[in-house]
Amino acid sequence: MARKPKHPKDSFVNMTELVLPNDTNTLNNLMGGRLMHWMDIVSAIAAQRHSNRIVVTASVDNVSFTHAIQLGNVVTLRAKVTRAFNSSMEVHIEVEAEDIPSGKKFMSNSAFFTFVAVDQTGRPIDVPEVVPETEEEVQLYEGALRRRQLRLVLAKRMKPKDATELKSIFDPQHYLNDE
């Protein structure tokens, strides 16, 4: 049964955390594992909102730690589904940190997580299509197929020769000549 398409805003989640001593390393910076834990939570909620199903984490793209987040900073994580495939959904997460006493805010991290919606027995189940509305949402939506193919190739679940979206990036002339 086809499910009603949804917009990225329907899955949007905004989560705020305070960096406490138990969250930090010996340099009083937020531990990367704690941040990834928070990112997994916020993105899982977004995927659940989109699919109205139980979801499981399928993959995590590159997470780069651009700026250290320090003890006492307030961390805001924003997540939304950028594209849905059959049972999987790509979720984009942005992480912003704030030093309230100084009034400084900065972007710290961003990443793409992939979730799969499952039924009560753990079997993958179809999810609604994503209909982007804003220019940024359209760009994220259009790039999602390339990112998905790259994930599948790296996981050895797709042969590189079958990743047509990646061919268009790496060898546009070859791609045009194949048609």
C-alpha cells in the first residue's frame, strides 16, 4: 500500500543538550562518542517521524569534528529526512554549539545517517516518499542518490560499475557516451 508522501519539515527534530563533566574527555571537550550517540538519537527520531515505524541505524557517513565543543557549552542538534528509498531513509544532522556566557555560536558537525524502517518482526517495511520544498531540501534530495550509491559500493553491496550516479561525477564523458 502506497503511503502519503511527506515533506522534510514533517520529520524535523531539534534537540538540545548541555555538556556536563561526564560527557567530556580529559581536555574538557565533548567526547566524540557522546556526540555520535546524540546524533544517532536525534536522527532516529526524525526517521521515526517520517516513517511512523520502528527504525534501525543502517549506516553513518563520515563525521568530521570541525570544532571542539567544551564543557558547559549548549549543543543543538537538528535532523530531518532528506530522501526515502524503499525502506531506508537518509537523515541529515547539523550540530551547533553555543558558549552562552560569551554569546558565541558555531557549527561543529554535520553528517548523514541512514535508517531502515522495520515492522514488529524486524523485517524492512516501505516508507513514504520525501517531497522537498526549499532549495536546500532539493539539493540534499538530489545528492542523496549519489551518497546512497557510494555507501552501497563501500559496503560491497553494489558493484562500482552499477553506480551510475557516481559515474556521472567521476567520468562525465564516459557516462554521456554510454547512453
